[in-house]
Amino acid sequence: MSEDQKEVKQEKDYSKYFQSTFKAPSLKEARRRRKNTIQYLNDFSIPEDMKTIGQGKQFMIQTYGCQMNEHDTEVMAGILSEMGYTATEDPEVADVILLNTCAIRENAENRVFGEIGHLKTMKRERPDFILGICGCMAQEESVINTILQKHPQVDLIFGTHNIHRLPQLLKEALFSKEMVMEVWSKEGDIVENLPKVRNGNIRGWVNIMYGCDKFCTYCIVPYTRGKERSRHPKEIIEEVRSLARQGYKEITLLGQNVNAYGKDLKELENYGLGDLMDEIRKIDIPRIRFTTSHPRDFDDHLIEVLAKGGNLVEHIHLPVQSGNSDILKIMGRSYTRERYLDLFHKIKNAIPHASFTTDIIVGFPNETDEQFEDTMSLVKECEFDGAYTFIYSPRAGTPAAKMEDNIPMEVKKERLQRLNKLVNEFALKKNSQLYGEVVEVLVEGTSKKNSDVLSGHTRTNKVVNFRGPKSLIGELVNVRITETKTWSLTGEMVKEASVISE
Ligand code: SAH
Ligand code: SF4
Ligand code: F3S
């Protein structure tokens, strides 16, 4: 784009485009949940005139946020590859750069704005590459307004429901002089036959459902990802089988709230995650994980099925958010401290070797010291193997963002530090219990710090480093733990076949 064109973009009155050319996001629209409007599409194909559009060109996708986003990136990489593009990790040579963004907290968004600013400079030197913004931030009105006002160099914006439209949108961006924007604020559809270029061939992600209907009062996801909608079990099982045939060793089933799986599948009465897991465990693949669980819908049947073990691994990520029932209530989590603890102990009794991790928010509006202490005492009772901890971040458009908050940031930071210290103590304690034990490790690659060292995860999702030949990458290996740290374990390969004592 020339300087002149950039000027033109800056001077445009974009409000007019919202009425005609552009489809901009609306959180209000996104909040609406209509009945029976989900479409199951199976007719994705790249239009003839776009099949070679990327020949000799390269793309780069930078991904932020959760596994759902990582997996969407695999789909976009699949689509771009079918258009002839090849992948690069070097932004200097990329013809298309997409930022697949996350809106969960303000700092996630700031990182993306920082990157856009950085790429703007590159755009001045190399105006012809296409800069696209997609993912959850693209679903937010405030973000779009900021981009229009401050970052007119962006060529393309599309939302989480528009990924299958990438060929058409990219074509428009390549030939139009204006910013191309298409964001649908709707329940969402399910598009089944999208191509994927997966990251690696050892561990694979499989979506089992999309969206979230829980509307926790602090959370933006139900607005950016649409309504809870489940894929049909047949499609999921076929995808897992196909990955098993290709030699994948581990599958992670994905959804924002996987325990709500099946509720919307009217044609299958009472079919839930437990039923799905019971079918998937019969597939010949060593490991099956799932994420993320919501305590509300974690039912007895699922616990019963998980307790059968086999390829269903012993790791439960069960976000609690707070240990205080009043805070949980204002968060809209629909369980109390007591119900969480009951569920926690029920699962623990059924699967004694399970590891547990959680998510915790500190500094929710007006959280008192006593309420925070309830979170600390819950962590002490559960002795989590690990926890993702966050300071509450107000998200425009959510109910919590409207709550007045009298707690100073200093206090919140102090609480986070104390919580992290406690979480780390338990992480170390849990890891120390594995000293001298033999664990099964899926070798995923070499250690980031030392390329002579192999690295992988246990069934309980702990990182293990040990020395061994690179030929073991992709294999399941028994390792005796010789050193335990807070976030990882070190060990030695056990030559003889031995019982996994994890
Ligand atoms: N669906 C998952 C979580 C998805 S988001 C669940 O319900 O558990 C991942 C984590 O980000 C959440 O568990 C929560 O701890 C955190 N989070 C979400 N919104 C947040 C906000 N506004 N501020 C701070 N943390 C937030
Ligand atoms: Fe957000 Fe709650 Fe849905 Fe999780 S369950 S994605 S925290 S609204
Ligand atoms: Fe972020 Fe969207 Fe995932 S907001 S956490 S990328 S669903």
C-alpha cells in the first residue's frame, strides 16, 4: 500500500462501511441465543480461482490464547495450504500475516496491539503483505473501533465464525484497496470438512464442541465464541480414529465447557461426555485428554467412565475460580465452595492417582480479605498439582465490568503473590511424591534448554526431562524420577519393562 492509499484509509468514515461493505461485531447481537439456528455445514471447498492464489507465497499465523485458538490456527493453516501458500516463521518474508487473537484479559489484548504496532513499521517498508486480525478480539466492538482509528494499516479482519470464509476474504483483501472486515455476531455454525495442517504428529486436538452458554459474569468467551454447540459423536469418533491410524499418540478433546457436551444434540437423548468418552476409550490410541471442565456439569457417569482408566488419562483440569460461595455466586458459576469440594473428593476417590489443576481469579470486584482467604484454604484442602492464577480483568460488555470495585490493584497483586506461593508449594509437594517412581512419558521432543535432553509429559500431565536418543520422540517410555522441581521432573530411562506406578 502506498502512503497515499494509507492516507485514504485514514480519512475514511468507517461508520458508513458498517452499514454497507463491512460486517462489524456487536456484543449485543452475540449475546442473543436463538433456538434451532445452528447449521451443520459439510460443503467447504476452495473456489477454483483461489486454489493457486498462494503459489510461491508464504503465510505466518501468530496465535494467542487457549487451545481452541491453537486449533483454529491449524484450520487456517490447512485452508491457506490448500490455496497454495506455504508456512513460514519469518515475518520478514511472509506475504500473509494473521494474528489469531485472544480477548480473555486486558494484557492479552495489549500484547496483540503491541504486535500490530510493530508490524505497522514493517508495513511501511513492505506495504504489499496482507496483515489480518482474527480470533476473539475481532469479535469485540471496542477492538474494532481502536483498529479503525489507530491501525488503518490492517488489511483484513474476520471473526471466529468466519474462518471458513478465509479464501473469499483473503481474495477481497488482495484486490481491494480498503480494509476488508467480516465478523458475524451470532450463535455460530458447525463446519465439518475444513482442512487442517496439524502442529506435529504426536499430539492432536479434536474439537468436540464450540462456544459457551455459561455467561460467567466476568467472561467474554460466550460473546466471542457463540452458543454451546456439540459436534455429532460420529464425526468426533471418525476424527479420533483417523488420527490414531496416522500414528498420533495423544488426543485432547476440546471445548470451553466440555461437560455440557451433548446437551444440544436433540436427536440423541441424554447423550453426554461420559457416553462419548466411553466410546472413545475403545479406540486404539494410547492417551485421551479433555479440557476444559466446568464443575457444574461434571456428572457421575463421566466419573465412572474416567475411572475405567486405559487410555483415559488421570488428569482433571477443574477450574474453581474462587473458594468463596458468595463470590462464586456473583461470578455466576452456579456452584458453591461445598459443591466444588464434594465433586473434587468424589473424583479423587474414584480415580486415586489423578492429578488436579485449576484456574483461579483473584481480585474479583469487592472481594474481601476473608473471601480471598477462602480461596487460600480451598487450595490447601485440594492440594492442586498446579493452577493458572489471574488478577481479574474487566471485559467491556460483561456484567462484572459494570460492578463498582473498591479493591486497590496493590492489594490484588499482593493476593496473587501469596496465592502463587501457595500453589507453587503444593506443585512441588505433589511432584516430590513421584521421587523414585517409574512413570510413563510420551516423548514429544527435546528440552527447550538442552537439545541432548528429551522432554515429554506423564499421563498426569507433568513435564519430564531425561536423556535418551532422539529416535524415542513420539514413543511412550518408562522413566524413573530422580529429581523433582516445582514445574518439572527429571529422570532416567528404565530399560526393563516395568509396571507404571503412577
Ligand atoms: N471455560 C473455562 C475457562 C476459559 S478462560 C472455564 O470455565 O473454566 C480461562 C480462564 O481465564 C478462566 O478459567 C478464568 O480463570 C480466566 N478468566 C476468564 N475471564 C477472566 C477475566 N475477565 N479476568 C481474569 N481472568 C479471567
Ligand atoms: Fe467463560 Fe465461564 Fe464459559 Fe468458562 S464457563 S468460558 S469462564 S463463561
Ligand atoms: Fe482467549 Fe478466545 Fe480462548 S478469548 S481464551 S482465545 S476462547
